[in-house]
Amino acid sequence: MKISNPVLTGFHADPSMIRVGDTYYIANSTFEWFPGVRLHESKDLVHWNILPSPLSRCSQLDMRGNPSSGGIWAPDLSYADGRFWLIYTDVKVVNGAFKDCTNYLVTAEDIHGPWSEPIRINGVGFDASLFHDDDGRKYLVQQTWDFREYHHQFDGITLTEFDVDTMKLKPETARTIWDGTSVKVTEGPHLYKKDGWYYLFAAEGGTVYEHQESVARSRTLDECSFEVMPNGPFIGNFDTPDTYLQKQGHGALVDTPSGEWYYASLCGRPWRHDTEPAHGTRGWCTLGRETSIQKVEWDEDGWPRVVGGHGGQRYVDAPKDAIETLAPTTRDEHDEFDSGELGPNWNTLRVPFTDAMGTVGGGKLALRGQGSLCNLFDLSLVARRWQAFDFDAETKVRFDPKNYMQMAGLTNYYDDLCWSWAFVTWDEKRHARVIEVAQNDFNQYTSFLKDDAIVVPEEAEAVWLRTKVRTEYYSYEYSFDGEHFTEIPVRLDAKILSDDYVNQRYGGFFTGAFVGLACVDLSGYDAQAEFDYFDYRELSDNQ
């Protein structure tokens, strides 16, 4: 049995992987998307099933107004003392000298919940993790952020003892245990103890093509006592531009019941246009940062090494003691909106789905028009990850706009700066409903059809919309009967919905492309759109 990487496709960044008994768990960052922290479980490291998210209430996480790619950075999942511990960061500032953030802790006796109300920990830096030492003591390990312009912003890895009796840190115990290597941008720390050594795993190089994971170790947890692994890094693709997986680095280590070792890492799978040079343009990661798993062996000097070299492998031997499980063989999904709750693959921005956005159940998703797709506060949008390079997504919408400020339709969305959609709106010149396609490219807004927007027949009760994503480009189609679709003659460059494109002009480029449904009413009259279903179909042999 083989692990086929990435094991979690589409936006699944910063994996924190643990094992409890014979079950493995992965927690991933969700940034501004709600619910907070994505959880999966597996018995074999091959097949992964989604679990309920632990942060499902505004009392645990309120991101209203958070900038894009703020919110949940690098959650840390651990298990000790008969319960699960989850450390997470809510980042309120992304661009500029400051990274205002707060680290929180929630716990649960069962991975399915209920999860506790959060305990505020500190704001020293993001990417915090909780280390449970074998003597019963606990420590918060975290990246430290230095906003002073005359210092490097990544100010080493800080360790602070955590008092379980008071559920608070002991600030007087804080010390820097490692400054990182000359690669810098040291973050995402995790501590492990093996054979009397404390091993510190930390990401470096920034979460781009120079990304890597470094390892240091020490016999103690004393200040500046950690020494870096020779012949590193542990994993990275900065010097392997032709490998299938790129950007590997930030992640977590786990052992199997029989003593094998594996490492879960974020990764990217870039594509390039035919006109772009292979090494001059590393590519465009529209699926965001995904999760890969590599096998690890320990050398004769007690250092961990990725099997096959630090560039990693696409196919990896599964654990010998793995319990092979049956899991869905497809990510295709058809939702008739029969349930009174959104399914686990649906996400909203910054806050949970509430009556302010609309309702779901009884065979329809009703969205109440709020702000534009650029809005950071009030937005009626539900979306799911792109999880393949080539797929079709389709919906049926009933919408009766009264002015051009009322819009509803199907969107492909990266963040408030970069998105597009096909939507139904009102044309005051022709006194008719019309279908338009528009794109927001770093706030350069373009309506493609303008006065040639497609008129919706007066007798049409609904409009069917479909998007066809084909790696490099994507398009939209429409239908008035649900059977005969017409392609709208607008071909959009998918790179605009990639981490790498957003990174060119904005400091938060940490998520990935989504496809979803939205309703906007800038006139403030609460226009409502009803969506009868949503269908997501990946093309065959297209991981």
C-alpha cells in the first residue's frame, strides 16, 4: 500500500499530525475561512476522512473584519492527560511591520467535541505549539515576532512554561532556545523528545519556493542550547525545481505503533503556462498549500532523514502495521441542500453561517444579499476548496433582482482582492434580468459583457450556471433548461487565483482557490437568491 501525495488536496496548509492509539489526526490552518481549523483522521496514513471542525462558534473565534489570510495560522494539535489540546492563533494584521495576534487554547476529551471555550494564552508570536514533556511539565513553543524595523522580524523560537493548575503561562520562564539558521524566517516550531534528546523542528525560508524544514536538538531546554542538524535541511524543494511536490517544509512528526516514523508537510503543486520557462517561473499554485506525508528514518548519529532525500517523494510506502480502511474514492459531491446545516466541505468567510447570510434546508440554500465580494465584514458567500486542477461545478439559482446592485451567482474566489463570478443581475436599459461575468484583479474590476450581457428570458424561473476549470484557464456557462448549456465567451487565467500571483502584491497569500455561491445587494433591500443544488465533479485521473 502506498501513500499518494498530496494526501489532502487543495488548501490544507500547516499540518499538525499526531497519533492516538491506532488513529492518526491532522489539523490544518484555515486562515479567514470558517469554521476554524480543519480536522481529518486516518488509520493508515493513506485514506483520510474529514471530522467536525473544533472552532465552530464565534465565542471561540470571531474574525469579522480580519484581513485576507489573517485568522487561523498554524494550529497545533496534541494529546495528553486523556484529552486533546489545540493551540491556535488569530492574526488580526497581515501587512506591514506588525502581526497583531492572540494565541488561544481549547481542549476536548473526544476529537469530535464538544470543544471548550478558549483560554487566551499570549501574543508574543504566531505558530505556537504545546509540548508535553515526559516529566509532566508543559511548554509553549512559538515563533517570536519583532516589529522593530532595525531587527529581523523573525526573532527566534521562544519557550515558555505552561502551568496546568492555573492554565496560564509563566512569563518569567520565557527564553529563546534557537535563533534558526542563516536561511532565516524561522517559524512553525514543534518539539519532540526521543532517546534523551529534545528535537526542535522549525520551518524556514518563508512559505514559498525557498521554504524548508530545519531540525535542531539539545539535551536540555536551556536558552540557546539547540544545535542544528548537519547536512540539512530536513526537507525542502528550493534546489529540486523539477520534482512533483514543491514548497515542502512546515509540518509535524509522528511515529507508528511499530516504531516507523513519518512527517506531514505542507506542499504546493505548481503549473505553468506553455509560454513560461520551467525554472524561470516556478509556477502557479491554484490549489494552495496542500498536505504531503514523507517517510522518515534516523541516521547513525540520531538525526532524522527523509527517505529518498530532502526533496521528498510523490509515492511513499505506507506503514507496515497500517490498518487499511475504506474511504471515499472520489471527492465529487452533490448537495441538494436537504439538511438544515451546511455540509463539512462548505465554508464561509470570517464568521459562521447565520440568518444574516441566509438559510439552508428543505432542498434549497437561500442567501440574503449583503456586501460585495470585497467585503471583510458582511458577506453572503458559501464556498468549497478547489481540490483538483480540472473540475466542473454547477448550480441552479432563482433570483429576481430589481436593480443592478443586486447580484447572485457562481464564484471562483481566492480572496477579497482576486476573484471572479458569473451572476444574474438587472439591466436598467433593457429592463431585463441579465447574466454578466466579472473579475476583480487586485481591485481592478472588469465587467466582460457590459451592454452585451446575456438576457434572461422573462418566463425563465431559474438560471443554471456552471464553471469549467481546466488548470491554466477557466470559463463559465449558462442554461435556461438545465440541459443545454452555452459557454460564455470569456476565458479567465487561473493564475490570478493562486498563492504565487497574490504574493506579488499582497503579504497574505496562504489559502487557495475556492468555488462557491454568493448573493450581493448593495442597495440594502435584502434581495434573496435561492440555490437548488450545487454539484462538484472532478475530471478522472486528476488528483
